[in-house]
Amino acid sequence: MKDNQMTITTEEGKQVVCKILFTYVSEEFGKKYVVFQPEGEKEASAAIYVEHGDGSGDLQAVETDEEWEMLENLFDDYFSSESGCDGQCGNCDGCDSEECECQ
């Protein structure tokens, strides 16, 4: 990973450049996570990042519903701060949903 980008290889062998939205170290789960968005896509995803001693690393699938819930909450917080939404409209929880009138 470098310059807020990484390249992943799909199961079909296609290389996809992804923007790294943020990384997170969870003390609760004892893991590092990376949240990323493939170029040209609107959807984002997350993976466990396992770093090797030489500075390289591997991605592994997020394993549990509890981890996904934690990451979804972080993701919502990230996009709330990016959109400038503060949740003050009373129609949302600080997200960029269609109900949000803060934007």
C-alpha cells in the first residue's frame, strides 16, 4: 500500500486499483483493517490487513458479524465527516442518506 492506493487481484486474476479510505487498528479484535473503494465504483469494502516484516502485506476476509458491524459504524462516521453532515437535521444519524437535509 502506498500513496493512499493499493492494487488487489480478484479471484478472476484481474488487478484493480483501489483508493484507501482509511485504516483502523482494533484493540478489541487485535487486528488491522483497511477500508477501500475500487476506482470507478461507488461501493466500498473492507479487509483485514496482515503486515509482513518487510513492509508488504496481505488482505484477508473480515471474519465475523461483530467485525463487520464495527467497520460499518466506522464507515458511517467516515462518510458523515466527509459529507459535512452533523446530523442536526433530525432526519438522520449524521449520514449521507436520502433523508439527510444537512447537506
